Amino acid sequence: MKENLRKQENEILNNIITISKFNITSNIEITKAREVQKLMIQIGLETPIIDPAGNVVFKIEGEDENKNLIITSKIGISLEEKEIFLTQERIMGSGISESVGINALVLLGSLLKKEKMNHNIYLVVTTDKYNQYTGMDYFFKNFVNKINGVINLSGLNLGDLVNEIDASILLKIKLKRKNEYQKNNILFGISTLVNKLKEENILKDTSLKFYDIRTKSDYIKTIDCGEIKIEIKNTSLKKLSEVENIIKNISKGVSLEENVNIEIEKLTRHEAITNANDKLKKIFFEVAKELNIKTNIKKEENQIRIPLSKEIDAISIGITVGGKEKEEYIEINPIYTGIKQAYSLITKFDKE
């Protein structure tokens, strides 16, 4: 199978780059959804629909109308426009890892359509904003009553498995200069805030993730305001509330020290959640062993939170290897192993 995928290498890489570009240049969910819909049609999935939440949905009919397996990936929010670079071994650029998951879903759809499946297979590219899972939530409330399993395709990392999720709080911290004469206070404020949070002794059993740091300049290029999002994770929501209060107190100190106004908005608050089933998890490890993939169990925030909350067997897996150096990047070669892993996982689950 990997050999057959390699014959489509140019098409696969071009699709990843195409998805990355529209994911960067468009912040309107329906525009992104139409681009995914167009890609599905081009690859042979003729009738994908876009639902009112902006999800792109394609159904492959199975032999048993009462069995349903959902394959998902996510369109997020990209705010910066950057170029996509292709080398012999890597693709680099903003949003590139997310694009791998979407491309894998579309390609798997074209492969599964040719197979005789017991389950109905729903391919769902969902919309999401700040881990609120509006797209996934809409799909589960409006499409299918009986769902046997959910497999979410994340771009990174190959071998990663998410089937339980820690409690999390997502904060947006806004900084604004107090008067028109200030110039560098916002940059100093962001830097001071991040450094103090990293230095503070609040990280025991707690994870802090800083991302989406942005600034906005006025007409004379003086930085007028900025914001940073912080995701806090712990097994205990009570502990997270304590950490949230510490962050608020540190922010007040930075506001006085750097002479900037700081506001904190809580975007999401989620409790820890576990998976009551282990069928997909068991098959995942079987396939990983067959393909000699090193595995890693994680509990990161993920849209499988929605099916897990309904006691549906759900996991999230990575497709390739990558990370961030100067730019976000993915490795090309592992993509084929990742797609084969996902295909084997789906077909094995379907037969059991």
C-alpha cells in the first residue's frame, strides 16, 4: 500500500500545500469548507455536503445500516499569512501539520470507497474555534444516532495516541497601551508576562502552553495592543482554577510594572474525561506493532472530547512527524506510514 501511495506523491504533497494555503489566507469557515469540499470532489468523493456548522461531511455506505464509524479531522483558525516551502524531506509553513490530517482523511476516503465495508463510514472535516468544538458538537447532535467509534486524524505526531483528556482552561490575555506616547510597552509586557509565568512555581503536575501571540500596530507602526492565549492542563479542574488565579495576580503585577492595561478572558473550561472503551486503543497498538511504529500515549485537548463525553469509543492519532523550529514543519516520508496505519486501523475495526 505504501508503494501505491508513493506513486501519488506529487498529488498528496500538492494537496497538503493547497490546504495549508487556504487555511492561512481564509479566516471564514465556510470558505475553507468549500475548498475541502472541492478537494473531495476532485479525488472522487462526489457528493460531500456542508452542514450549517460549516462541517464537510461525506458518507460511504456500509452493508450494515446500524453500524457507523466516524473519521474526523479539523479546520482551525490560522491568523498569519506565510509562504509554504517544500524541500526533499520537509514541508514548512504555518498550518502545515493540520493540513496533513485533512489530506489523510480525504485520501482515506478515496481508498475506503473502493472497499466493501460493514460500517457506514462518515468522513467529517469539522470547524473549530478556540477548542469550543462547535463543528463536532453539531455533527453529533444532528447526523447519526448510533455511533460505534470515532477516529480523529491529527497531523502530529506519528505514533501518538489520545484516548483520554486532562482538564483544561483556555485563557486569552489582552494587553493595551495606556496612552499614545508609549511605544514598546506591549512587547515588554508580553515578554515579562511569559517569563514570570514560566518562572513561577505553578508547573507541578500542571502544563502551560503559550500560543497565538499577536500584536497590532497603529498607523505610525507603534504597537497599540497585543494578546496571548494560554492553555492550562491538569488532571484536576480545582487545581486549574488555583493556577488561573495565580495567572491573574501575576498579570496585575505586570500591568503595573510595564504600565499597560491587561484584561483576561476565559475562552473554554473543560473537565478531565476518560474512555470507557478500549477496542480502538487495542487495535491501534496491534497496527503500530505490525508497522514498527513507536507509540506515545498523550492526554492533550482534542475534539474527541465530544464523543468521549457520550461514552463513545474514540481516539486521536497522528499521521506524520514534525514540530517547530523557525517555521512549523512536517516530515514527508512518515506520511505514507501514517496513512497506512490509519487505513489498517479502520479496516480492522470494521471487521471486528
